[in-house]
Amino acid sequence: MGDVWITDIRHYLDGNGDLAAMPGPAMNLALHLGSIVAWVTSRPARGVERTNVPCRRSPGRKRCPGEVVATCDLVAGEVEWRCERCGDNGVISGWEGTRWDRREEP
């Protein structure tokens, strides 16, 4: 069973919107979550779809071979994601206007 991550991506940013100074594991998590946001906001919303983002879990020190699937709810401002293989999942908020927001300007 995977973990559940409820994340406001702004917590990983400094006052200028750049990545804040943080320990390596936190930086890796920030980049992982940012990759999910970038993937799902770079295309028109089509519901849940596969991303090119690999799962980051390593249960029993073995890397999960799963891939993240995600969807973006623009009304709620949330990206929902999960690994279909291990169940790791979460919701990312606060991504609008960050470095990972890939939506085209109207």
C-alpha cells in the first residue's frame, strides 16, 4: 500500500518562486511532484492519463516499476496522481503560476 501525499507545491519555493534551499530528499520530492504538475498541465485536460513520470517509491529497497497517472482539476486547482502499481498517491495544490505550470496563456 502506497503513501498519500497532500502537498502545496509552494512550500518548496522561496519568496521569488525559485526552489528553496532544502536537503536532498526534500529536493527530490519537490522535483518529482513538479514533474507530475508539468506533465499534466502541458496538455489539454483529458481525464486520468499516464505520465512519463516513474514512481518514486522503493518498498523493501526495491524500486517500484510503476508509472504515475494523473489528472488536473482546474476548478479546484488540484492535480491528483497515483501509481497504479503500488498505490502511492496524492493531491498537489498551489501549482498555478509556478515554474511547473505549463498551461498556455489564452
